[in-house]
Amino acid sequence: MEVALAVAKMCLDAGAKEIVTLPVLGPKFWTGSPLTRPRQGYQSIKECSGKTVETKIPEASTQVGKVRPELLDVDVLVNLPIAKHHVGTTFSAISRT
């Protein structure tokens, strides 16, 4: 949550008029962090509908794919990985000292 809010804040600071999120997170996601206080600009965060549309994907191995229609209108797409924290997940990284 903190990473998503920090990225949303950076987007707003850079001049984004609206932010569209792909997963339906619910209102508690955006209000459960100290970063939302004061909540300046976060009202411009909108969630995608659950609907998908088929669209042509140029220069891809799959020529047609299903996407959320709201994503077809964005100027910039920021992809954030979802960090998992339950027992069945592992995380590896390269540490350079």
C-alpha cells in the first residue's frame, strides 16, 4: 500500500490529472496509510471497471487480447509488482555491498 501511494503521489506531483488503478482495491486501501493524511489529490484516483474488451495488440505474439477499456486511454502506464507476504512465497534479490 505504501509503495502504491508513494507512486501515486509522485504521479500527482508530476502533473497527473487522474490516476487509474487496475485492481479493484476498495476505499479502505487508500485510507489506511499515513500517506493519505492529508489526502491532497488522492480523490483523482479512479478504479477500472471489471469489464474487459478485446483489442488488437500491435507487434505482439498474441494479436488480440482482453484489456480493461480505461487502460486504452492512458498516457503513461506504471506497472507495480504485488509483493506477497504469505508462507508460500519466496523473495530473492541480489545484494551488492
